[in-house]
Amino acid sequence: MIEIQELYKYYGDRRAIGPLSTRIAQGEVIGLLGLNGAGKTTTLRVLACDLLPTSGSVRVAGFDVVERPDDVRAKVGYLPDRPPLYDDMTVREYLTYAARLRNVPATNVKKRVADVEELTEIGNVANQLIGSLSHGFKQRVGIAQAIVHGPELVVLDEPISGLDPVQIMEMRELVRGLRGAHTVVVSSHILTEISETCDRILVIDDGRIAWSGTESELSATLKQGMRIALTVRAQGSSAAVTADKARAAVTSLNGVREVEVLEPAEAGEGIVTLRVAVSSDVREEVGKSLVQAGLGILELARERELESMFLELLGEGHEHAGRKRRKKKQGEQDTAASEAPAPSKESL
Amino acid sequence: MRALIIARRELYAYLRSPLGSAIIAAALLVDGILFYFASLDTKRLSAQLLTQFFYDSSAATMVAGLLLSMRLLAEERQSGTITLLNTAPIRDRDIVIGKFISSFGVLTLMNLLTAYMPLMVYIRGKVSVGHILVGYLGLILLGAAVTAIGLFASSLARSQVVAVIIGAAMVASLILLWVVARAVNPPFNTFFSGLALHHENYRPFMVGTLSFDRVAYYLMVTYFFLLSATKVLEARRWR
């Protein structure tokens, strides 16, 4: 369905994505995961033919995005992070307009609009002005316009952005409902969101695919180097004493690589928060050891924050990238300084 | 065909928003006031009054043309709705033509609503139908050129205010070419006066003289700026 080879996109001198290569099969639901600025939106915009690549090849449904953009656009439905909605139109007028723009035959427009209204559950607001709708309904209308022409590929950029928990659940259902009829590419920086809705995950970092696989593969990979967040308390002890006790209790365990004391996650006497880097899943052992050391466990959780995931996925390279860059820069400066000719008396 | 879908949506937006109605009403009011004061001069011949009317209307047409066209692409970019057009199987050329048709249509409607004034001159005075028709042809062509310039300016800016400022600067520069023409020696004076948006090219229409050179000039200006707006849209995809 999608073939991307050596894709690069530059904004001026700045590389937004590249080199990026991947293949996505028909009917797959793919999650594009990455931090802000990683290149997710640019990749999606290239897929939707909103932007053209600087170099490389992108083929959607057999058509090249540069050579046959109109053919690609006819087969793609795109919901950008900000839905492209006209506040002065009613939902039905807007969907009719979107359908006509996207080559839906005039005789079929009414039916298609009714179908997507039903699928996205916006029939009860079909005659309301878009400007008067809630954010959740606007997102639904955004998805409706993306699928009104029955595209083979649906591209959704951060579809749950700004939604409340109930709306998030509804949106997940909606995205899952697209499975089968369409190939779907969803971007998000929230791992749980991607893992709930997608068959396969592509992790994008610095414009490149840093990792690719299923949710279970990702979990297996992460267990090799997971992090545990701990908040413990020792009654009648100071924070420093508690931290020392906890560190001693945890460090001696097999599989514990590093213990880091953080800012306390909650206020109170003798409360300490730690982050423990482990090479295998030793959560139970950590819990037992802390209890044996006389510490009360207020919280013990595996970190699933994206930033932490990235550090795990990308290992030392990412975790210490800043430090390494600084060291490298310092080294270069030292080398440059040592190689630079000493100022001569004349130059002085 | 696709252009007409966009034109229809834009016309709808003009009708729904107070901006379109306000611009038309203001332009008609100014036209009416200027016509009233011009008609107070009893020594003026009816043909002269008609010429004065087309002169005054040209100013209202240019201002209204810029104000109507400023939103065409700038607003779409500002609100993010340009993505809907950019990702639909529709050519940039059709987007520009659709936008142009809507704005030009509203401007032409505005000009036609002034027809009662020349009609009064026709009934009460001695002017030919040809003078009136040629005068309106000039107004419509001038309106098309200014709308195209405004559309081009709108393609460059994200803000409507910036778009109208760019458009006004371009229109003013093209109008003032006749001043440049006066300051330079032949053959450059002919060249510059031939390029002036209003003076040399519009005056024949005011007095009822149909010149195909002048018609061609306005059509070329319109085409040039519509093509430029299309190229701007195309270029943005490569950015």
C-alpha cells in the first residue's frame, strides 16, 4: 500500500525527515510514535501529498506522490492535527463540499455523507454550524471528511489531541472501526494511544525510523531495559536517611543497573522518589527488598512515559546524546586549540 | 468543474459573512454620494456626468476588489482549511480560478447594482447605451485585474491585513506608473504609461471608447497575477 524509500524532507537547511524507508501493507493500522518535532507530521503530510519530498520515493497505492499527486490524493483521506473545518458551514454542507472536492459522483454524494455521518456518529449535529460544535465533535467531523470519499489510506495526525477521557475512548473506537475497510496511519506521542489502536508501531526519532514492530515486540524489547519509578517512606526518618536505606536495599539486587534519587513525587516527612534502571523485570524483588528494609512503598510502577521509552529504545546513544555531543564538542575545541599555532610575538 | 465547486463555497461564505455585505454596502454608499454631488453641477453635460461616474466608481471598485480578495487564500492558511484543498485531488490552478470567480462575481454584482445611476442619466440626459456598456466593461475589467492582484497578495500572506496591505501597495504602484511615465523620456514614457493600471488604460472606457488594446491589457494583468498566485501555491508544497 505504501512504499517509502530513502525519503528526505528539508525545510530550508534543516532536515525534518530522512533517511526514512518503510513499507506498509494494505489493511494495516500503523501507529507513528515520536516526540514533538521528530518528523511525524511531516511524514504524514508527504503521504497526503500536502508536502512534496525533497528527495526519495514515496508510492501510495502504486502511485508516486510527485509524479501522480492527484491519483494519490484521490486515494488518501487526511486529518491534520488541526481539522480543516469551515466554522460558517453546517456539518452536512461541509461533508457534501468535501465529497464533491474529492471526486465522489454527484449521484452518490448524499449517500456517502449519510454513511459517514452514521459511522462517526455525528448525525444528530449534521445541521449545526461547525463553529458551534465541541472539540470532540469537530474531531469527528474531521475524520468524517477524511473518509467521505472511501479512501484506501486514512492518515490521522494526533486524532486524540485535546480530547477529554470520554472523547478519547470514543475516538479509539472510531479509529478501530476503520480497520479492515482502510489502511490507517495514526500519529501520536502517547504510547498507550498507539498501542490501544494499532497493529504495528513505527517509532520516529530525528526524522528516522528508530524502531518498528508490534506492541508485544516492543514490550519484550523494553523489558530488557525497563525503568521502575518508586516512592517510599520511612516513618520517623529524614529524606536523606530514607534515600540511603532504599538505595542500599535495591542496589544489591541482581539486575539493577542504576538507582537515581529524584524530586519527591509527593510532600511529607521521609518520603523519597527513586528511579531504578533494571536489565530485567525485577519489580517483585525490588518490592520485597524494600519491605524487608522497613520501608513503606507508596508507589511502584514501571515507567511507560514516551521519553523513558525512547531512552530504552535508543539506549546509550539517546540517553547520553546530549552529554556525548557536549563531550565531542569539548574534544573538538581541545583538539582545535592544541592544533592551532601558538600566537607569535608578531601577532601579539 | 472543480473550480466551480470552490467558487460556490466562496460565494456562500461571502453571503453568510457580514464582511461581504458590508463592503458592497459601503462601496454603493460612496458611489451614490459621489454621484449625487457630481449631479449637482448643472453646467455639466450628461456625458460628462457619466464619465465622472465611471471615474468615481473605478476607485470604489479598486478598494472593494482588494477588500473582497484579501481573505481568499490568507484566511484559508490562517485557519488551516487550506489543507482540505491541498489534499483533495484538485489542481492549484482550479483553486485559484475558483477563488477568483467568487470574488470577481461579487465585485461584478456590486458594480451592476450601481446601474440605476447611469440609467437615470440615460433617461434624463443624452448619452448612448454604448457609452454605458463600455464604461461598465471598463469597470468589470479593472475589477478583474484588481481582484487578481488581491488574490496574488492573499497567496503570499497568512494574515488578511498583511494581504490587503501588499495588494494595495501593488495596485498603488501600478496606478502611479503614469507619474513615472511623465518623468522619463521617450520611448520609456510610452512604456510606463502603457503599463499603468488606471490612467492611460482606463480613461478610454470612461468616455465610452472601446479599445481592444486596453481590453487585452486588463486581461493580461489578470492572467499574469492569477498565474503568479498559482505558482505560489505550487511552490509552497516544495517548501
